[in-house]
Amino acid sequence: MKNTIFLIDFFVCVISNSFSQTVSINKIDKPLQEVITSIEQQTSYRVLFNAKKINTSAKITIDVKNVPLKEALDIITKKLEINYIIREKQIVFVDKKPVIQSRQISGIVKSNSDNTGIPNATILIKGTKKGAITDFDGKFTYLIKDDNINNVILEISYLGYQTKEIAVGTKSYFDITLEEGATSLDEIVITSSYGTAKLKEEVVGSIATVKAKDLGLEQPVISIDELLEGQVAGVSIQISSQLGEPVKIDIRGQGSITPLNSNIVGTSTQPLIIIDGIILSEEIGLDGNNFFDVGSGNLSENILNPLAKIGIDDIESFNILKDAAAVGLYGADAANGVIIITTKKGRKGKLSFTASNQIGVTTAFNGLKYLNGEQYQTVINEYNTNSGNLQNVQPWNGVNTDWFDLLNTTGLFSRVNFSASGGVKNSTYRASLGYQKTAEAQINNSFEKINASFSYRYNKDKFDASIVFSPSLALKKDPNKLYSFALPPTIPVRDENGNYTRFDTFGNPLAVANQNISDATTVAFLTSLQANYTFSDRLKFSTLFGLDYSDKDEDRYFSGLNGSGDFGTDNDSPFFRDPTDSFGLVKGRRMLRNRDTRRWNWNASLAYNNTFGKNHMIDGILGIEARKEKVNFGYAMGRGFDNESVPQPVENAFEQDYQNDISESAGRSLFSQLNYNYKKKYFFLVNFRIDQSSAFGDDRNTAYNGGIGASWNISSESFLKDSEFVDFLRARISYGTTGNSRIGSYRALGLYTSNFNGYNGLDYANLTSAPNPNLTWETNKKFNVGFDFNFLKRFKFTTDFFRDEIIDQIVSRDVIVESGFTNAQINGAEMYNQGFEFALNTTIIDKKNISWNSSFNITTIRNEVTSLVGLGSDFSTAEVARAQTVGYATSTIWGFDFIGIDPATGRELFNVNNQIYDGSQVRTLFGPSDWKPIGDSQADFFGGFNNTFQYKNLTLNVMMSFTYGADIMIDRVLFDNYRVLSNRNISVNIFEDAWFNQGDEAIHPIIINDNPLISNSTKYLFDTSHIKLRSVSLSYNMPVKKLKIPLNSLSFTLNGSNLFYWFKNKSPKGKNGVAEFRNQYPESRTFTLGINTTF
């Protein structure tokens, strides 16, 4: 007890002695360090502190005189908001330790698309690395420790979704929904099909990423590429009015010269398309137009768009690679750009289902207006009178058959899709089944398909493997290209006996629709197998095998019951007419075709990444690839059957013809790429690829291509880092070479075609193109410079200048007859494409219940041929006004200047070399060498404009596209080729605009048989500049949770597609203009109602 009392007295004395010391301090706005020095000088204490926590430079004002040390210390620490501790002869300044609060929070993170939980989503305390990860069901629990919990901000993120921030406040439970679509620079960009991906801020090349859901999937398209129209800067989309045909895609202009005179298929101008690592086979026509173009092109093969095999609802995203830095990994196949398509995959979480259904109606519009019966007879009589055939002049028979109205009805559209997806600890899966039928307004014009998809991925430790399998079945019914809306209106549908009226060559259209067959059935599948092994955080091995298989059978039957089964009188003609038959009928014909395509590709690669120090980061890939494609073609034709009521086997025909062909190509490659960045400000890229192809000779079959690129994230520099205006600013530049080897099979060796049932029934083969062992690769030199600029948290702007120089282009040239060939392929042309791209995305309104997002893009491209070997120009022989001429674009339209109709004679007048000539003189005196540029089918600029408005649960989406300055040459047979009047109708324009009497101010010439018409003239040239209202959709998302509906989501969508065109040159009232003339079939306007649900 005494000892205890002694110790207490001792410490009290010490403390009392400490605090009994006095100090005088007079410091006005001085650093704390000076105050500390003053205390140490006046007392026996030493002042200690942690320099990382106590700022001794902090200014303080204190004025005390002879006050106890404790009082002075209290004043100092109060003003600086710190504490102090006295230990023996030491004063220790310490920071104030807050009172730590804690609260346990929990909740669930869900996807806005299907309202299901998102596993492995990250919940972080903003500004820290502390937080939690959601479990398999998307749920989480976390204990927050903070001195001010109510002000804590949670940051919730997951790959492919927009990051969300939520204030904790006083809540303990959180129901969080993430919107699909990564934000800003956190967006992951797929940079190749070899498994490489980058954050957007790290991408050096020019790559456009488009999520499928942003393309308007509710539109009633057959293939997903149709939805790219007007969506991406630099990408031109030309959609055929015929169902299921390939979409012409030009990325930064046409990448190769199109043959004009040759029967040889030219180098592909389409981009390389890759789906889940599978290189798609491009379905193109055969060499030798006569092979599949039996009968003047009317019976050509039904070419199928390869992307029609894929279900619209199975697509996840597009990545469009444009410049050398982006496409360099693909070397000799990337001259026309690369499109990488990723399909939807399963993700970890509970099994979820998605079901959707769309139905709609289709009507025809922009259809040609033809002469009615009375007008037609008037024109016929005028023709016979002027031509001296007065015996053929006759009164109108009172028949007025509107073939267009009879052959068009209301079409129907339907699409159904069902999918299931989910995943457990080490695996994910997704399966889907879809059905779609598009029946256009024209009778028997339809496309029907069933598609399925299955994907599975297994991942454990360092190994993961995946499989994708997508089978499909497609049936295309063609309205038969021999059937026409343009038959004479004076022919009745049926005769006096109630039978279809016979009509030579084309056949009665209604009879054709009911008695003929024109079907193409395609069975296909895509599959890929991929495996990856991660040796370490730095090294990964990947391998992939892809297969594209399709088998197409085409059946065309022209019944002997109608005129389409008739043939010509020349026995050598495919239209053979039996002269002993009083009707000249051989009782029909049938053509069968088969195209069997098998293409596989395999690659293996090593990917490496490393960080040196804090600021130097590298990653790269080294790989090999092999590929092979084989296409078997078969053709059989029979003419003349005993039974004309039903289709008969070809072997039962009076005449039979069989042909076949095999197209085969193979290649192998070595590819590599190295990326380096310093401080995530300066990025550098170099890639290199070696390709070998069977298309070329042994000493010319290897191509070396590569590229370099750099980018500078200017906004990361100190002078912009804290800018409130600039969010992101980057400059990019790249240069490199690519090639184009997609020219068909073994071209350097020459081409042969095999035939059956030849002379004396023998099989034979004939040469179609001379061998050329010096034939080599086309090369595309690509240069690009671009800027990306995001500002004010609302605007994202991208612009690029590009120039592609294409050399050693493969063209066909005529050779001397003595060689035994008609033509050979050589590297004989050079040209360039250059232009600008601009794209702007903006968030105009972003409020809790209302938003407005808008996007705009525009592209301008110039093309010019700079060299042609062997010829100064290469003119078309078919009077389609095409030519390849140095100094002009490949899209230039050539011909003569039409200046009007001579009021005195009714003859056409032309300006040739500043002299006036009529049509007869032009036909006699001038040829292609006298043609001049009269138009250009390449637009001066094109682009798109999209707007999305959202108010609470309602969303309105409006999509538009536009083109300006593109010309089109219209077939003169629609206008004033009076010689065809005996078996077809022509445009209604002729009735009011033709020359009838001396002095008439007319547009079309005198109606007479000896008037030579000049088809390639400005008379038939039209400006196609227009704005197109592509799609308008209105959707409503049901508040299923509020209404207690047992579904994760439920939405309804109304859509109108291909709604309207505003042409620069409007069609005259009641007449035809460019809107009506430019398509083979009328266009289709479709309205649909759709429902989509997840559960």
C-alpha cells in the first residue's frame, strides 16, 4: 500500500512539474515547425511527430505570454486539429483518431436485361480497393468501417455493364440494377479473333465496336449485317431488294477493281468476316458466267448471304477493324477490313430463359408504274403507224390487267426465339433455337430459316476450353426471275375456257407462280473448338479450330404448261424449241444445282504480358494458322419432258446437260504483334505476318505484311489531367501493308471446266484462263491518322483520315488467239482510296426518368485508278457504261451527253466533242473511246443519324441513313425501248413524255422501230441522293416487380422498318423516278409487334 501511494505521488509530481513550465510564443501565420522550435528552446522537452501524418508546414497564429505549457499545447492542437501525448521528456504530436463506425450492408446486383443476379460483380468503397464480390446468385454482404458511413459511396461494376455509384446513406440493404454497356474508357474492345482484347483507352488501331442490341434487333432483317446500314463511319452497306442475297459491305471504299469483260471471278471486295474465331466462306459465283448464268443471266444461281445462317438474337457484338494497326494480324486477307462477330455466351448464375416473338405485315412500295391497257394500245398503235405496219394497228380490246396488283399482296413476317443460359462454378452454357419466315409482298418471294446455337465453356485453374455449334436450315423461294410485273396489260389472266392465258418466253406470271418451282435449300453449320492454358500471369497458350460447312440444293422447274417452258429455235440455245410441235413447246425444263462448301481454319498462339518497373508495360502474341476451303459445284439441266403436269427427274428429259466444278484453296500463316505502353500515356504497336497461298505460283506464293502504330493519351498529361472540359483526348497514327488472296482456286495454274455429254457423249474439259506463274498478291498500303475526343461528360467525337494505296491488283487481260486462250490474269492495276470519317455520340439529356442519346456519323471517300498495265482503259462490252481509266474512279460512269429530243424529228440528240448528233450518227460514228465521264456511283458522302429517347419505361428509337452524290444508270428497257413492246410493258412516263407530233417538247423519242437508242447516256442517269427513315421503334418495359408478375422482365415493341425515303430528285406525280427505277423488285415496308420476356 505504501509503495502504491509512493508511485502515484511520483507521477503526479512529474506531470505537475511538466505542466508547471511556462512558455511565451508570438507567431503570426507561421509554420508549425517554428512553434515547435520555440517550445524546445524554452522547455526541457523534445517534440516528436510522424512527418507523413503531421504537416509541419501548416501555418498557425498564436500569441501567449508566460502560460503553462499545457495551455499552449491545447491552443496549438485545437487550431491544427491534432492531438498530443507527453511521455517523460517528449511531446508527441499525433493526428486525431476518429471514432470508427461500422455497419453491415447486404444486397443483390442484377442485370437490367433479364433482371437476374450477376455473379462476380464487384462492390468497392469508392477510392479504395476494399469491398466485396457477389456470389453465384448476385448477392453480397460486407461490413463497412468508416468514421462517416452515411457519406460512403459504393462503386458497383461488372464487365460489359455500366459502372454505378450509390451513396450508402442510412440504408443497410441494396437492390442494384446495372445497365448493359461498358462506360467510356472501361469498355473492352476485341482487337482480334486470336483472343486479344484491350481497354478502349489502350487501343492504337481504328476499331469500331457496335453492340448488337444497339442496332435495332427488332427490325425484320434476314442477316445481321443489314443492320449496320448507317451505323458505322467508313462502312457502306448496300442491301439487295432480293431476299437472302449477300449484302455488299465496303469498308473505306472498294478494296479491289471489279472485272468488266472477263468471265473470271475477280478478287473479293468483301471484308474478312470471322464469327467466334470461324473464318466465314464467302459465297460467290463461279468462273465463267455461262456456267450458272444459263439463259442470259435469268437463271443464275441463288447466292446466299453467309450471315443468314446465324440467328439475329444470337449476336452479341461487332468489332470492325479498319486500319493497318487493327488488321495487320490478318495480313494477306485483310485488305478490305475485318469484321469480328461475337455471339452470346452463357454466364455464371441460375438457369435463366429468354423468349421472344415477333409478327408483322409487309407491303410493297416504290413499285414501278406501267402503262394501263388503253395507254399501252395507244403506244403500240403509234409504234406500228410510225414503223409502217398499219396492218397491226387495232383498237384496244378493253382488257386492263394490272399484273403488279395481281402479283403483290400483303406479306407476313414472323420470328420466334427461345434461349436458356446459366453456369456453375467451373462452367457456363447457353442454348438457343430460332425460327424466322419472311414472306414479301410478291407471291412466292419468301425466305424461311431454322437456326440453333449451343455454346459451352469449362474453366478450372489454369485450363479452360469452349465449344460453339450453330446449325441452320434455310429455304429460299424465288418469284422466278423470268416472271415479271411488266407484261402487256392487254393480255387477260385467263382465256375464255378459264385456263391461264399462254404467253411465250416469260410465261403468264400467275401461271408461273402456281406451276413453276424456284427453291434453294441450304443446310449449314458453324462450329469452333477452343482451348487455353495459362502457364502464369504472364504467359498463355491458345488454340482454336473452326469449321464452316454448307450444302445448298437449288431446284428450278419451268413448266411446259406455260410460256416459261418454251425454248428458242436454235438447237444450240438453252431455249430450244421443237419445230415439229405446233405450239413449239418442248414441255418444260428443269435445272438442278448443288454447292457443297467446306472451309476450316486452325490457329495456335502464345500470348505474353509483363510490367517493368511501374511505368513500362508490354504484351504480345505469336502464332501460326492454317486454312483450307473446298467447294464442289454440280449442275444438271433437262429439256423436254413427257409429263408436263408435275416436275420430272432430269434423266427423263429429252435433252440433258451435266457440268461440275471444284474450287479449292489453301493457305498457312505466321503472325505476331507486340504492344508497349509507357505510363498508360504513350502506346506503340508493331505487327507482322507471313502468308502462303495456293492461289499463286511456287515462287510467288509468300507475302510479307506488317504495320506499326502509335497513340498518345493527351488527356493523361498534367496540363489536362484536371480539366473539367476534356474527359479524354487521344491522337492515333498507323501505317502498314495488307493483302488480298481471295481470288479463287489455284489461279496461277490456269482454269479448266469439265463438261459431260459432249461430242459423241464423251466427257471433256476446256481451258478458260491461261496459267500465269508470275501472278502474285495484291498489296494494300494503309495509312491512318485519327483523334478521339470526349468532353463535358456528354460528347464523344472521333475523326480519322485514311489513305489506302492498292498495288499489284489482279485483273484479266485478253491474250493473243495463238496462245490457245482468250484471257489471262495478271497483276496489272493500281488505285487508291482516301477520305475522312467523323462520328459523334452525345447524351443530350440524362435525368432520372428521362434521357436522350444521339449519334451521327458521316464519311467521304475518293477513289482513283493510278495505273493500268496493258491498257489505258478497260471498257465494258455490255453497254453498262463502266470503264477503268487512269485518273478516274473505278465507280465512274461513262457515256454520252443527252441534250434532248429534236422537236422536228423526234430523234434523240447528243453532244459529242461539242458537236450535235442524233442517235443514228452516234451509233455509227462513235464508240467507247469517245465516251466521257457522266456520273459516279460512289457517293460524295454517306452516313447515319440515330436518336434514342427514354421516359420512365418507354423507349423510342429512330434510325436514319443518308447518301449524297451517288449516280445510277437505269436500264433503258424500262423507258423507251419500243422494240420490246410486243412482249412487255414499259414505264407510264412514256405516255405523256414521248414525241408524238412535230414541235413537241418531249423527253422520249418518236415511237418507231428504227430509232437506235444510246443506253449509256445522261438520259438514263439518276442521282440517288436521299435520306432514309430506316426504323422507328417504340418499346415498353413492364414494371414486373411492382406489378408482382412472376417474370424477370417483360417488354413489348412496335416497329416500323424501311419506312420512307426523301430523294433529292423527287418522282413526278403519277410517274416513275429514281425511287421506282432503282430496284428489281419493289421495296418492302414492314410493321411488327414483338414481345420479349426473361424468367
